[in-house]
Amino acid sequence: MVDAAGAAIRTEGLTKHFGDVVALDGLSLEVQRGEIFGFLGPNGAGKSTTIRLLLDLIHPTAGSAWIMGIPSSDVARAHQHVAYVPGDVALWPQLTGSETLELLGNISGSVDAAFRDELIERFQFDPGKRVRSYSKGNRQKIALVAAFMTRPDVLLLDEPTAGLDPLMEATFQDLARAAAERGQTIFLSSHILDEVEDLCHRVAMLREGKLVEVATLEKLKELDTTIFDVEVDGTYPALDAVPGVIQVEPNGSGVRVHVKGSPAPLLQVLAPLSVQQLRTHTPSLEEIFLSYY
Amino acid sequence: MQPALRLYTRLTRRGVLLLVLAFVVYTLVEAVSYVQTYPDQAARERLSEFGDQPAVRMLQGIPHAVDTIGGFVVWDGGWFMQAVIGVWAILATSRLLRGEEDSGRGELVGVGQLSGAGLTRAALAVVFAGCVVTGIGVFAAIAIPSEDPLGAMLFAAGIAGFGVVMAAATALACQLVGVRRRAAAVGAAFLGASFVLRMVANSGDDRLWVSWLSPFGWMDRLRPFGDNNAVVLPLYVVTVIALTWAALALRQRRDLGSALWSRESDVRTRPLLLASPIRFAWRLTWGVLLVWAVGVGLYAFFVGSLIKAMGDALADDPTYEAYLELIGLDKQEIYGGMVAVMAVIIGLVISLYAAWRIGAARNEEDSERVEHLLTRPLTRSRWLGGHVALAVLSILALCAVNAVAMWFGGVLTESPVGLLDMVKATANLLPVILLFGGAAVAMFGLVPRLTIAVPAGAVAVAYVISFIGPALDFPGWVTGISPFYHVSLVPVADYQLTQGLAMLGIAVAATAVGWLAFNRRDVVGA
């Protein structure tokens, strides 16, 4: 039975060891229905491990996970609600694109055929060729079409757009938004921070198998630093020691100062100087991301 | 050229090692069995009478110098060793030249400093070297027992030479057709054609000249341990140079990943056998099963057509009485006895198929393709169960092909053995085949990397033990390890029900272990 009000994805203390290597360490998360959830982290942080655990392709060393309230180990039931797109799509080279979609649709169960044809159209995908002659981007399109065409409750996407061109990337974002509006949940692991920034409601950051932050994008930006681009005549005072300043770096002819919390101490230091230019902005997701690693 | 040579050597060295090992053991087993079976000069000289038997002549060749150990090995096992090294050369060459391009890995190597032709040269150098190393192994194995170094050298050169010719021909095929499977099929067709030409040549004395046209038949011209016609050797060299030159010239005229005869334009979608994972596995496997069925069928047909001739020869000869007693046969039962012995060899071949078939499931996992299936509402149990069911059905089909083909060969030569005898003899091996299949499932669950290697190696070791164990008086428990030791000579003898059921039980238990272990372990790609 599906818990109507519960989270789409829930993990509790999810842990995976590969021999001595701790790939994922006590991950506890909840992703709500209709949410587009960004999952960030450098290579080897445990993003793919998490998705493979959610799919029961690998078994947790400790902890548990649920999809739509169903234990992830109950594959026959949990996978009724799931679709998965890997970052590197390996398919049967001797099948054609449409044969592949036919096969994957049959195994999934229910396919919205009209929507499938629309997806093929929107991705400008030619399904009449053999898989072996498709480029990486085209193989990725097959996996995306196969994932969306069953209208699953949960989409687990592991860097799904790595091989797509900007136009197709936009198509993907439109589809993801429309799916979320219909109440489908999207779990998006990605390296493309612009994509996450454009698309995601909430973001989790992973470092060396540990969760370091989960927050909405707005919250992340508030929480975090403000950036001041400063140019003064004459010599710069030592800004590193000013309370609240966490980072100072050269920026053109001036400096870029990252400030956490109130900017008042910095402004006091700057006040007696002959400031030529002072610009301020909130950091992009990329800048936030880099500040974590 | 150095890095490419090193890469290709790494990719092939394990296969070469296995090949050398198998050939050395096989040669020694042949030599031992010769001494055991034909202990005196009279029996040995009588072997040459097989030159009058058309069926024997066509399959094994005309016996030359079969009163020597070396000559017997050439006649009895040479054709088989040529076929095996030929198949290896075809698979290895098509893998290095086509498989690497198909997978896209070739592009990583192709952007290096070496040209396409340079890479082709490196790949061929490695495969040629593998053939030569195998030849050296054969030389080492036969030189001492035969006491004829020149004959041993010519035999080894014939084996290695045939492998090199097949490699060069496959290299040429790799330029003409895209996709590894097709290139290997063209190479296999070349091998098959040259085998058929050799059969034509050996079918009558006035057609012997045809063997000049068949690389397979050049061994009959070399006549190692007999006339030792070293003058035939340049034929191998000239052919290899011509084929290699053509392959390199064509390689320069095509792009990476393309072929001169491309067929990608006429793709048609055939939505057959896509409705369920089991039907889909069947779609992926039927082509290969067909190839196995043709191979098993041809072999069984030839063996069946030999029953009468070999049986007559054995029955007429008093010197075999001791040997027949050793394997527990009456003179009247000689034909049925031959069927039983041949069924063991076919059982061995189908056991290898069983290991390969479960290995195909592992290949789906290794290539990460299975993840598209298992991330849908399909349990691991159902997926693996489908592959096991498919393996069992394919094994039954191959057994049926064997029985019918052997019977058909027998009917054409008027041998006194019926279809029921063939069926009974084949069924006798079923528990052994399923046992090795079960071992493959167990390995798939426990150590997936070794899904094929362990059961296939076990098949070879078990066969050798059952063969040389009694001859060399191994302790009973050593010989008893081999499942082949526990099959009786059906249809002459009765089934050994207890042993058969025990093997079936072990097969089921091993399958269950593999199933449990697969459900508990992680899915692991390459």
C-alpha cells in the first residue's frame, strides 16, 4: 500500500561500504512529492551510490530506504513507481531505438504511447536506427524517453543530461518542470550547476559520503555569504582579519571579499579609504558549491 | 607501436595461456592413449587401413605414419587442434580489430600516434605471436615422446601456420564488414569452407590435388613424422603475407568504425520477442544457439557415420580385446559402446555451452545493460530464473540435435544402432551437463568474474581426469571427483541411477546457491 501523504523518497542512516571504502555514511533524507531535488557533490562523493541503493542494485551496509513508502528492497512493488536514467547509457547494440523503447516499455508495464511519441518528437530523436550507431547524446535520449513515457511517480536521474546539447537540455528542463507540476518527484544528481539552479526546489550537498547541507536554494543563498567587489586607491589594508570575512581574493584591479553575516565590520574598515568602486551580489550556486569543497 | 603491442598483449595473454595449456595437455593425452590402446606394432600398422574408410578419411584425414606416436597424434588430433586454434585466431583477431572499434574504445587508442594500419599491424603481430607460442607448446609436448624433432617442428608449424592464416583472413574480413560478430562469421565461413575443401580432397585419390586449395589440407601435405615435406611451409608464408597486405591496404582506405561494405542503411525494426525479459533473452541467444546446434550437429553426424567403420575395424582385430575388456565391453556391443563413448565427448561440448550460456547472463550484467531491466518492476529472481530456464531448454535442444544427427550419420552408413540408443546415450550425459551448468550459476552468484572460467576449466580437468585417471592408476577419490567417471556406457550398460540423481541434486543445490548469492550481492558492472 502506498502511503498517500508520505515522502516520495526517504532514507534513514543509509550507509554503504565497499571493502574499506566508505562510499556513503549515514544518509538521512526526505524528498517530498512533486519536488525537484538536486543532489550535488564532486566525483566519488556518493551520489551514484545513493541512487543505486535506492534502486536496490546494491544493498546497504546499514540503514534503509523507502520509495513512496515501500521499502526499496521490495523491487516488484517499489519499481512500479520508479524510473531511472544513468549517466552512461549502455544498451543492446543490435536493437533499434524503437525496439529498445518497446522492450523497456513492456517490462515497465504501462506506457503512455501518445506521450512517448511526443517525447520522441520533442527530443528530435530518430528511433529507426540501430543503437550501435547512436551517439552518446542519442543513447541518453532513449533512456530519458523510456523514463518519462511511463509517467512514474519518482524519477531517479544520475547526471542525465551529460551528453545533451543546450537545446535538448532546455527540453529536458521543460519536461522536468511539467512532471513536477503533475506531482511527479525528480531526484536529480548533476554536475551542471546552472541546471540545478534553474530547476531544483531544494538541494543536498554530499562530501566524501556525508551529507553536508540540505536546503532550499533561497535559503542556501541567504545563509551563505555576500560578495563584495572592492576597488580602492592606494594600498589595501589586511582584510583577512576583519570579523565576518571568510575569503579574500584578487579580482581584476581590485579584490573580491566573501563576507558571512553582517557586513558592518568590513564597511567600517573601508570607510576611511578612498573607495573607487563597491559592488555587491549574492553568490551563485557555483560559488556556494565551491565554498563547501 | 610499443603501447599498442602492450595493450593488445594484455587483452589476449590469458586466452593464449589457456590455449597453450590445453594443447599441451591434449597432445600428451593423445600420446598416452596411443601407447595404451595400440601397445604393439601390429595394431599400429593396422591403423593405416582406416585410409580405406571414406568417412574416416574425410573427417580425420588419410593416415600417414600412424605407426608412430607423432603420426598418430597428427592424424587423430591434428584436425581438431587446427580447428580450435583457427577459431581462437578468428575470435582474437576480430576482437582486437573490430570489437575495440565497436565499443568505441578504439577511438581512445586511435587518437594516439599510431595510424589505423599501424594498430592493425600491432594487433596481428600479437595474434600471430599467440599462434607461434601455441605451436612452440605443441612442439615441446610432442618432440620427446615422438623422438622426431623435425616431424614435431613441422606439426607445430602446421598448427601455428593455420592459426596465422585464419588470423590474417579475419583481419581482411574486419575491413570489409562492420561489427565484430559479422567479421567473425566471415572468418568462420572461411574456416568451414577450407575444412569442406579438405574433405572433398580426401574423399577420393583422384581428388587429392584439391587439398592444395585448402589451408586446412596443407597439414596433409606436410605429412609430419612421415615424409616431412618442409617444402609446403612457404605456402603458409606467402598466403599470410598476401592476406595481411590486403588487410592493411584496405584499412588505410576506410575510416575508424566504418567498413567497406556497410549495411547500416537498410535497418528495419522487428518488434519480435520483446514482450518479456525471458523472451528478450531468447531473442539475444537464438543466433548463437543456432551456431552451436550446427557445430554439434555436424560433429555428431560425422561421428555417427564413423561408427560402422570403426566398429568393424575394432571387432575384426584380436588385439583390441584387452582394450575392450578394460572399458568393459563385449565384442557384440562394440557399436553401442562407440555411441556411448562419443556421447561423452558431445556431453563435454554441451557442458561448455552450459557454462557459456550462464556467462551470457553475466555479460548482460557486466555491460550494465541489465540495469535497464532490474530498475523496472522485475526481480532478480525472475530475471536469473529466465536465463536458467533458457539454458536448460537450449541444452535439451542441443542434446536432441546430437541424438538425431548421430543417428542420421549412422543410418547413411548402415550402422546397427537405432535412434533410441542415441537418445539414451545422450540422456546419460544430461546430469553431467546440468551439473556444470549449476556450477556456472553458483559462480555467477558468488564470484561473477569467474562465471565461465571456473566451470569451463572444471569441464576440461574433469574430462582429463576421467581419461587418464584409470590409465595411470590414480587413487579412487581423485578419479571419483570427475563427473565423467560416474557415467556408465549407456546404451550398452544400464543407467547409474544413484550417481545420476546425485549429480542432478548437486546441480539443483548449486543453482540455489547461485540464486541466493546473486540476490544478496551487489549488481556489479565492468
